[in-house]
Amino acid sequence: MSLREWYAGRTVLLTGVTSELGRILLEKILRCLPDVTVCVVLRSRNGLGKEDRLKKIFASPGYERLRQEVPDAISRVKSFEGNLLYEDLGLSAEDKASLARSVSVVFHAGGPYETVLEYCQEFPKLESVATVSSIFRHRGKITEHLHNEKVPILPIALVRLPLVGPAHKEPMPGFVELLKGPTAFIVGAGFAYGDSSLTAEVIPMDLAMNTMIAAAWEVGTSKVQEPVVYNAATLDCTWDDMIKKSRRASWTFPYPTFGIRGMTSIAVLYWILVLFLEWLPSVLCDIVLGLCGRKQRTVAEYDRVRNALRSLQSVSSRPWPVERNRVHQLHRRLTEDEREAFPVTAEIDIESYVLCAAAATRKYCVQEDDLRFVKIIRLFFLFAPAMLVVAYIALCSWRTSKVR
């Protein structure tokens, strides 16, 4: 049975919908699986009820394509008040009964999965559960077997992800809303610590969510009653490849910091470059902003980038031997049309990918006022030394002519 045929007419439960992966997973299901009803668990927060939070998600930039192609998609989403940290997800007895009658597939897209998997045992119609984990929780060779992962005996697709980066194609090329470590590195927002010759353990967010959808289908159709592990694919390039391929992107869509592109495993060199080429210019820029009576935010942006890149250090400093046979077998099981609609692996042009990611980051993560001002300060730092040299030469020439 094909993927679309298997999903047709189903009701699925999606938890972790407010996470980055959860949001695009919901968008993908609603746009590409038109016969699926999605139940989401949300808790009221910051004065917003579950319905308000759902509407806020639908109003976000990542749903622009869905709003155009399927304007009534929100009618296929049912929201339930709950909390993923509570027993039975904090659902009311009525809501639990409602979900038990209809749900046959569960997706967990963010946060600890233990409570969610425990609750899944109460679904009498359950055929498949897809949940995500991190490959970086493990040491040594990471095989396609459980590694001290405590999961119940259920038809579970345990999808282990590397770092999740900007989208390859969906919901739009390069799409990103949050500045995380991979994005900050890809767009050249700052200098990174690590071994640039190692494989970049990064997966585009759309390939990650496609892997969840396809893995749940494979587990469901194979009728297995125990966990199956899928180690998701990566960009298939090194960190150095991304640095070299990002020159055009950094020039066309510069990030509004004094960050420099690159990576080194030499700690002393790393800190010297960060201190003098990133932190110091940021401090001077804030001083100038203060003197001009404007808000000082360059150092804050520097800290934001530095915190994001810090998450890369433990990943980029060592190799990660990962077995990925099953995800490639999954790719081959899909029909030709489904490989196009739900690709779990892809040959990616890294330069184009980085360029799209930089453009999207510029659009969704950057304030244009910050960009214009930093450009001016950058030009000042660039031309100030040259102007000093010219002034020195002119002064020397004037003194020489005066002596004569």
C-alpha cells in the first residue's frame, strides 16, 4: 500500500506542534495529505488559549504556502488542552475518550518522549508512532538498534536526527524562523569552533519531517509491534564545504553582525579571532549607537549568535560514525511520485541551499534597521585604516615639502 493510500482517512495525533519541527510537520500533513485529520495537544500560555495559539501558528510565515493552496486547512485540525509533561498529557477524561476512538497514528515532534509513548499504549487502534531523538545522545558507532533508549514495546519509528537546519524545499527553499547553531554557521553569522574536515551532521528540516511521515508509514504497513530505529540522512558534505560554498550568500545576504565565516579546531586562534573581529567591533558599534541616541543591540546580537554557535562545538569537534542503511531502504520503498513529494534523502546543491537559507534568514530573522546601520559601521572599520594610511602619507609629504 502506498504512503498516501495508507494515510487516507486517518486521524493522527501530533504532539510538540509548537516546536520548529512540529510546526512544519503540521503544515506538510495538511498540505500534502488532504484526507488526514490532525489532533494537536496545546496548553494555554501567556494569556493565549489553545485555539489562539493554533491560529497564531497558522498566521506564521511558514504557513503562507498552505494558506494560499489550502485556505480551509485549519478546519481539519482539532485542538485539545493538555501538557506533555503531565500523566496522560494532562487531558480531560472526555478528550482522552475522544482521541482513543479515532487516533491510529501518533507523531511526537519535540521534547522528551517518555510520557507521550506511555500514553500511546492507551490507543486501541494504534498502528504506528513516530518520535524523534538525537543521534548525539550516543557514543561510538551509532547503529540502527536501540542504545539504552527506554521505549515501550509498540510499533514505534524512532527517528534519530542530527542538527536540524534550514529547509531544502518546503514549505519554501531555505525557510527558517529561528537562529539556531546550524543556521548561524550556514549564513556566516559568526566564527565556529570545530574540525572543518568532518562531515556536517545537519539535516534540512523538511527532510527530517518527511522521514517521520515515511517511517510511520513503513512501520504501520509492516505490522511490526516493536520499535524500529531510523538514523536520518544529512546534507552529505563537510563543514568546510559549507564555508566555501557560503561566500556568495554572505556577500548577497549578509547577517547584521561582525561575524566572520569559518571554523578552526585551534582554541587560541578561535578566541583571538572572535575577540578582535567579532566582540570588539560589536562593542564599538554599540558605543557609536549610544552616542547617536539609538538602541544598543549589536552586542546582544553577538551574544545571540555566539550562544547559537556554541551548540555546534560538541558536534563539530569529533566524527560521528552513523549507520544509515534503513533510511536509504525507506527511500527506495517509496514510489517515484512519493520520493518527489516526501523525500527522505536528496542530492543537494550546497551553494544554492546556503544562498536560499541566507535569504530566508535575512527575511525572517533580521531587522532591516540593524542591517543598514551595521553596514555603515562595517564600511567605517574597513576604510578607516586606509584613510589613516593616506592621512599619514599626506602628512609626511607635507612635512617634507615644508622642510625643502
